[in-house]
Amino acid sequence: MTANQYPFFESGQTLTAADLNMVREFQHARDRLVGRMTGFGVNCGLGGSVSGTTLTIGPGLAVDQQGEPLILPAAQPFTLAPTAMTPSYDFIDTAPGGFSVVLEATDVGQAAPDCGESDCAGHATLHTVGVALRTVAGRVTGTRMDFAADELLKAEPIRLALDSTPVNSYTALRDAVADRLTNGTEPLVDAALIAKLKATSVAAADAPGVKGYKSGWLNMVLFATLDLLRARALLRLGCDRTTARPGVVLGWVHQVGNDWQFECAYRHAWEPPRGLTEAIFGGTCGDPASLLKDELEALLAGFAPPDPAPSGGVKPPVFCPKGSILVHGRCINIFLPPVKLPDKWSDSWKLHPRDPIWYPPFEQKWKQPWKVYETDGWDFFDDGVIGATDYLGHQADAVKDELQKFIVGKGGVADVQVVDIGAVDTIKGYLPAGGFSPSDTIVLTKDAAGKVIATGRVSAVRNTRNVGNQLPAAVTAAAEAKATAAELRGLTSTVVTRIDTAEANFTGLTREFTTLQGEFRSYKGGVFDTSGYGVRITAAEAQLTRFEEVQRRISLVEGKVDVLSKVPKEKTLDRSLGQGISEFTQATVTAMQSLAEVQNPNFQRYTAAAERARVDLDSAIEAGDPARITEATLAVLGSVRTMVKASGVAAEHGRALDAQLRNLGGLIT
């Protein structure tokens, strides 16, 4: 009888040892089959750690090639260097040296106890199943390493010069990809699409932006092809893991210099059952990798280099402009290659032993080629991507105006530059681009006729990184500004009860508002003379100009808010105090507008809102309506709070300033 047969018993039968053992063997075979359907490899635990000359393997669970569960109940130490044991395994390669730790099943029988009963022929032998750890010379090998030898990994993606022209051969890469897709007599994709790929080329007469599009598209086809090939290689690993001697490799121990190291990367990583893998890939039963195949075919079919610019005006950006590709309802813009590629660009597709064997590539590299290029990606601030290829051939200034209008209309801050061909070399961080985010610095290259011939960008993340590099200096400036502001506020004790007798050192202005209120009332309806308030506040602002660039202006705002925060308890403001708040707002807006490299993309919009609110306040002051002045003042203070907080002021200063302005608004209302 075989392991998939079992006896059926009836009453009155005589049972032999063979009958009962067939039941045991059948049940054991079924248990192993369930184990094989569960998976293979290290399931949990079984890690190794080295301390001096001792390697300790922790407890854990594994399933071997036959489906046998392997349980190591307690940690087990080894002395290094270990003694190489005699078992040999067909999944261990001795060439790399070192030792592999292998966990394998054991089945130990013990002698049957003596039979003390009459007519007793003996008791059954008792077997104990368990595990044993073996130290075997060499390192794990196997089919999971095979994809690293795929010929297409030796191809060279196209690189672009800064002027968007290819550096290396488009034709060589095109032919290499087409040959691999042809796959002998079994094409990996529709043969018509392979023919379409072979028909593409880069012509000398193509505009630089068109050459960049074609090069970026071909690189993305290369990456999508590798995604498909890698998935197919993974799926070729069958469910039959027949081996001469089963066992699960837990890791590789070897010497680096005089130190021993244990690498769990070189082990039998857990392989879920193929059915689960196919379900995760999302393909069909006939082709589990069909989703990746569909995406590659859509990319090939979507090839559409920019046409000559049509007559008529420049149109605003639209979803999926010509030159982008629609894949499963998603608009894919073509990402242009950089000037230089990483030395190991292909490592992302190789089945490195540190990677799980059966993980599906959820993030296909062809959709995120910047990860292969190791350059800045799109959409850093999650504000979308604008396709650029529609604008090739249009007048550069008209394109700039349309892009600026579109970005500002969406609440962003537009930074669009038009440069002559060759001038991109002077732009730090510039790369050719087939699209850009509204928060990027957008660069349009024009020819002698003023028409766009190439597009590029300085990514928003690079701009943010540049600002971050300046933070140490900004922190120092903030500390100095804070100290100076404290000094200015300390001078308030010298301010006397009447403004016309105050000393020229008028920078403090934090005394009790009841005194300042009296002085405002004494001037109500009059004109400031040249020796009075106007001269003193001008002197105060001039004295503040010695602060460092950013925090200097923030301290100016904070100091003036200290003055304004002593607002009377009345519910309305008169024209004089309203005028003072208007002057304060104008000085603040001017200070904010002069800030360099503010990170918030909406900062310009906030600044414009504050200026509009100030103009409304001036209009209310001109009308002389106290209720309207009060309402306009509250609007001004709210817009100033938003503007200053968006400027990048240090957190503690922002909180203090926000509290001051909020309290001031509360006093007014």
C-alpha cells in the first residue's frame, strides 16, 4: 500500500501491526500535505545572535520542504568556530565559505518496555519527533537567485543632458527591450505592440523636449518590462520543493576580520502558498502576472510624443494632457531621466537574499522611476502634477502667464522662469522634466523665436532642503533677535506719561496702555508734528533694521503688537487708533514680503489677503464710522495672524505672536 491509501476496519477483524502502521503513515502524510499547503521556510523566530565566540539560535517555528513542522522550543547555543557536520544538502553551496545553520526534523524511537503480562508478545515502540540543528559548511543557494542573471538587467537606461537631449543610445536600449519581450517564440506582450516599439526612434530634427519625452518613455518601458519579468520569475517557483534531504536554513555565520557575524538574510525565507501569491498579484488563473502585463501593454500603446503646437492661444493645464498615458484610469506623465544614473540602478529588481521571495511588487518601479534614478520625485507637497508636453512649440511668455494664472487660481504661489537655451546650466538643481508640480520652480526653455523647446523643473523638495540647510543660521539669528526684542521691551520703563516729553529712545513701547491712550486722545483730530510720535516710531523702526533677515522682522511685528495689545475696553475704535493699526499692518506686510525662501506655498496669498484687509481698514478710517473701523480692524488682525504664522517664524515666537493678536482681537470685541 502507498501513503495515500488507508485501511478500513470492520468488526471481528484481526488487526496486524501493518494495518495499524498504515493508519499512522496515512495520517502523517496528510499532515505533511497540509503543511506544504501552508507554506515553506522560517515561519517565526529562529533568529541568531553572536556574542564573542557564541552563536545563539532563538526558539521558533518553520516548515520544511515535505511540510513537516519544525519547532525549536528553547534557545540553543553554539561555540564558534562551529564544527562542520557531515550531512550534505543540495541547497547549500560550499564555495562562499562560512557555515549555514540548518534546522531539520528528527524521529527517535526508544525500546519498548518489557512485557510483564501473560501471553504478552510485547508493547509498541514509542517514537519522539523533534528537531536538530546542524552546522554545515557553505551558504544557501537556490532558484530564487536566478533573476539576477536576466540579460535585460545588463541594459543601460537612457540618460539626458540638461538640454533634454539623449546622452547614450536610444536604439540600443529599444532593441534590447524588444528582443526580451519577443522571448523567442513566446512573446510576453502583444506582438503588434512590440512592432510599435521597434518603429520608434529619436530624430535629429526632434525638439529637445520631444527627445526627452521619448527617452523617458523608453526607460519606463524598460522598468515595466523588468517588473513583469521579475513577477514571472517568482511565479515559476513551483509548489513541489522536492529535495534529497529536507531542512530549513536559518542563516549564515562567517568571519569578518576576526569577528563572527550571523546573517539571517541567507536563509529559507517564508514562502506563502502560490494561491495566495496569485491572489495578491491580482492576475488571472491562466496568467497571475496579467495585471503587470496589462500595464506594460498600456504603456507601449500610449506612446504619443508631442505634436507641433496647434495654432491659437495657450490653454490651461488639463487632466491627462497629450503626451501622458492613461493606465487603468490613472494618468501617467512621462518622467524624464537625469544626467547621471546610479551605479546599481538594477538592484531593485534582483532577488537579493535579504528580500522576501514571494512579495508582489505593489510599487512598480516604472510608475515611480525617480526611485530608480535616485532623484527628487513629483508631488512633494501633494498638490498634483501638471503635464508639460502640451506647451512645446508655444510662445514661452504666453505659457508662463497661463501657468501662473492657473497656479495662483488654485491657491498656490507660482514660480515660472523663462530662459534661453543653454542657460539651464546656471540653475542650481535643474533637471529636464515632462511635468511639474505647482510648488516646483518651473523652467521653460525658449529658442530664438521665443517658443518653448524644452521644459524642466527645480523640485519643491530641493527648494525645501535648501531652506533647511539655512536653519542653523536662522536659529542663531532668532536668538539674537529675541535678545534684542527683550532689550527693547525693557526700555518701556523709561517712557513717561506724556508722549511729547518721551525720550528719543522710543523702541520699548510696552508700558501700560492707559498712558498711551491718553496721548492718542491728546492728538485726536490733530496732526503729528515732526518732533512727536511720527518721528519716534520711525526712529524705532530704523533701529530695528539691524536685526538678522528673518527674525529681525518678526521681532518688529512682535514689538508693535505689544503696543497694540493695550487696546481700551470700549467696543469701538476711533480713527487715530485705527490709523495706528493700519500703519502697523503696512509695516508688517512690507517686512513679510521681503522674506526670502518662505516654505509655505500659500504665503504669497496670505500676504495679499493682509494687504487687502489693510486697504479696507483705510477706507473705513476715511469714512469715519467707528463700528466699521472696529470690524475692519478685526479683519486686519486675523489676516496678519495667518500671514505671520505662515512665514516660517520659530514655533515659540509664532505662539506668542498668535496669543497677542488673539488677545487684542478679544479686547476690541
